Amino acid sequence: MTMPQESYGFWETTGAGKTFTHPLDRELLTRYVPPGARVLDDGCGYGRLTAEVAGLGYRVRGVDVSAALIARGRREHPGLDLVRCASGPLPFEAASFDAALLFAVLTCVPDDAAQEALTVDLGRLVRPGGVLYLSDVPLQEDAFHRERYARHAEAGGTYGVFTTPDGGVFRHHPPQRLRGLVRAAGFAVVEERTDEVGTLDGRTVRRLQLIARRAAGPSEGPAGAAG
């Protein structure tokens, strides 16, 4: 994954000690991605979901920009395949994975260009017919969040980008922004779900889950079974 330089510090210090709460919908994953598939957990943090996915029978590799989070993951989940990649594109061959997870990652990458580079790289790494399972936080409609978005936007930022009191920089997105990133990376959305989840600061937000399938190229034919 790719992240602007100013966002690194939080995830090497305060952020590396957080308890992540963004949950996996197991039924949604297993319906679209068969156990045994090769899965990339991009922005894996300390391997919380990586371990859960591995426990479901997938061949999963986790990557993250944070050395502190990867070190924590290796302590808490010895034996997991966790790799630090400080910048993109990721050092894997094209079409190396049957599926990719992108869970509460774009909310941690406030920059437009960095988001676009990250998702386009996933389009390279997921095989034709493979799946991108994205779960992230759209713009919230409650008064607290609307005030926070407006206050930070007035300081010169993008509406939806905000800084938390402990120094984290986050972004909530119009749903069409998330769908557009997925489409631009070569995926077609096949299912959407919304529900409520906890945040790092103990609040509750509405999330958007997208299941998207990578289109086959003109000479690639229909999607096959996971390899």
C-alpha cells in the first residue's frame, strides 16, 4: 500500500498500539472466495484479520507500511505470513492472488493520488475473475461528524478528512468515491452491504462493504476456479 509521508508517524507510534475493530463478514467472504484461495490482506496492520482468514482455510499474506504493526503482528500471530512494504507498488507478480482484502485502509490514506495508486495496484495483483473485498467508512450523517468534516475542511483539507486528538489523520468518503476507485482499478461491483461497526476511538459508524470482481481481458476468457 502507499501512504503519504506525514501519515507514517502515527502508525509507527500511537496507532501501532490501537485495537482494531473493523470486522470481517465471514459469510460474504466465503460466498465469493472459496477456501484455499490465495488472499492478499493489504493494510493488514497487526494481522488481526489475516489470522482470522487463515483460520478459515485461505492461503493469506498480509502487508502493511508500518514496521511497528508488522512487528506486533509477528509477536501476536507467529507463523503468519506478514510483510512490511513501505511503499507501492507491492513486490508481487501480476495476478498472484485470487482475492484481496482492503479493510479500513482507504480511511487511513487521505491523499487522492495515494488511494488511486493503491487500488490500481490491487487491480494488477488480483487475477482476472478474482475478487476485491473492500470495507470502509463513507461520510457519516450525524451532527458530530458533519461538524468535524466542516471544521477540518475550513482549514484547507478535503471534506471528510480529519485529525483525531491523538494525531491520526483519517478520511471518510462519499460512497461514489469508493465505487469509483474500484471501477478505475478494473473491478466491477457485484454486491454491496452496509452495517454499523466500532471505530478506534470507541464510536460507532456506518460502513460500506463492496464485493467487486476483476474483469477478464479480451484474451483471458471467463473466470476460472481459484488456483
